[in-house]
Amino acid sequence: MPAVERGPRVSPDFGIALGPGPAYPIPFADATLHYDSGRVEGGWRYVKVLWIVAPGYRGPLLIRGRQLDGTNWLGFEYGARPFADLQIPPVPADFRGWRDTPSYTRLRGPGCYGYQIDGTTFSRVIVFSAEP
């Protein structure tokens, strides 16, 4: 299993983030996404994830993911069959220069996962664990 990322606090206005930025998923204390309180639909668990984007990047984002120690992919948003990606359009900053977009990450169970985050000037893979 690849090493999971460690989460810093990148802004005093948001929780523990994950990865090197400029786009960060929150909350990820100890690089773990806990899904025990999320609801289930179509065999997929819902977990609320807030995406924040640093003031220096204003372009669009494409976020995809998969399980690194298994065969499952990550889904996003609502429905019995979630979307295979999350698209965050370019918009003006809305909170002290930071952008924030609430979303749902959808997964089937515990394991090691990775988000691939693509912008117009960067591409990152962020590794995390998921558990109840």
C-alpha cells in the first residue's frame, strides 16, 4: 500500500486538509476518510468532503479516484450510480480568497484510495485510507 498523505491546516478558516495543494479535500485528520456516519445507496457509502482551492489557482478542477489496494473506483455526488468524476468550474474566490465546494465522495468499503486532481497547471495524486 502506498504511503498516505499527512494533512496540514492550510487556512485557519477550514479543517485539516490533505495533500500539497492548490486543491485540498477536507476533513482528513490522520489522512483517513471515516465513513461510518454516511448513508448508503446502491451499495455506495456517502461521505461529505469539502474541496477548497487556494487563492493562487482560479482555474477548473477535474477530480477522479480509485481504490489502490483493490478494484473499486471512487464515485462522486448523488444517486444509486455515482459520477466517475467531480468537476469544479473556474469561479471567483468567495471566502477570503479561497474557493470552497461541498461534495460527496462515494466508496464501497475500507481500503487505501487515491484522488487524482487535475487543474490547468498541475496534476496531483493524493493517497488516503478509508475506514468506518
